[in-house]
Amino acid sequence: MNPWLHAFRPRTLPLAMSGIITGSGLAAFAHTFRWPVFLLALLTAVLLQVLSNLANDLGDHLHGTDNAERVGPQRAVQGGAISPAAMKRAMWVCGLLSLASGLALIILALGLSATMLLFLLLGLLAIGAAVKYTYGSNPYGYAGLGDASVLLFFGVVGVGGTFFLHGLHFDLLVLLPAFGIGLLATGVLNLNNMRDAVNDAASGKHTVAVRLGPAKAKRYHALLVLGGLACLVLHAAISFRAWWQYLFILIFPLLDRHLRTVLRNQEPRELDPQLKILALSTLVAALLFSLGLVLAA
């Protein structure tokens, strides 16, 4: 695989797309959907995810976490395929592209207004969060705050912010699917951290999975996945218009199998395929949830 494509980590991009798709589905349900907002929001989210992946690749290398003992796939900087200087330049390019895309999105949606400034601040915070997870001094991922960041930016900001940009209003009920997608996305990060827990602990990276230990991290993972699904079910029940809104339950059997595999796991390396399964399941859940809303609108 091309080293840059490897560094972009395509399998993480479904998570970035899921929040935008869900927020846009909710906008369609409220009859406020706008195609330009959807497309620009999707582009911005993907660019932010790629930025985060590049920064994570470089940051873990500089902190010594990416080493011979790491269980997951070899990173681009770690393996020498991309130099630290080239990765840093790519981070700048991707950061500027995400800023430009985000500016175009909020100006298109909000015009020049006080609300636009608030969303600009949120965008800058999102860029900062993408970079500072493992890069730089005192990265928050090493203090175990990555889970909270994913829940906030993939869930509340990703879903809720997209919904607002479509219709320029907010509905508290939107927070249920926002937390639903956010919890599922956090589950992907937790899987990653469960896989790497031994090496992370030895490298001073105190993720939630490291702090909990293997048994409790598995139970925490189950709570994330089941809690995310419960939020989607609760939203469908409260906002019910048609049975199409429960279309997303078609993903339940796959997630049930996923949870059984994770809970029985004894070999961290074998968790790696489950990362792709949960990321794609989250995307499919978002697509089915949104399709159900469109059909019920």
C-alpha cells in the first residue's frame, strides 16, 4: 500500500462520516436538509480525521509509543516510509485544507454573523483536538482524555453541529442520536486502546483501557456499544412517525457477534479486525438510521 494512503488510515474514515450522515438525516426529518451543507460538512470531517491520523502517527513515534513491542499495524513514520519532517508538512497542509473547508461550510450555512464566529471557534477547537491527541507536549490522549474527546467531537459536535448548520435551529432530542453515534465511535477508540494496552502502559500512555485493565475495559466496551444503540432506539421511540425509523436495528446481529468476540478475547492482537468491523458497523448504523428518518419524514 502507498505509505501516504496507509498513513491516512482509510478504515477510520467511516467514523468521521457517520456523524455528518446522522446529523443530515435528522435535518431531513425536520425538512431542513441542504445538499451543499452535507457535502462540505462531509469533506471537512474527513479532512479532520486524516489530520488526526497523521498527527497520531507522528506523535506516537516522537513519544516512543510506536516501537517494536506495539501490537497494531506498523505506522508510516515508525517504519521509515515517511520522514517526521514530511509528516509534519502533511499535517500543515491537511490542517489548512480542513480550515478552508470548514470556513466555506460555516459561511455558506450561516453567513457573516455572531453564530458564524461561534462555529469558527468550534472548528479551531476541532483542529486542535485532532492534532493534540498524541502530538506535542502534554498530549491529552496520554492522560486518558481521548474517549471524552471522541464522544464530544464525533457525537455532540459532529451530529448536533451538522443538524444546526442545515436548519439554523437546534432540538434537544438531537442529542440522543448524537450521543448514540459518539458512544459507538468511542467504542472504536477503546478497542484500539485495548489492543495496545500493554505497550501503552509501558510507554506512559494512560488511556481509559490502561486505567481500567483488561476485564473492566471489556465491560466498558459493551456499555459503549449497547449505550449507543439504546440512544438510537430511544430517539426512534420518542420521535416516532413510521416504523422505518427502526431500520437501523438490522445492524444489531452484527454488533451482537462483535461484542461476543470482544468479551471472549484473550489475545489483544486478535482485536485488530474488530476495529474495522465496529467502524463500518457504525457507518451502516448511521446510514440505516438516516435512511429511516428520510423515509419517515
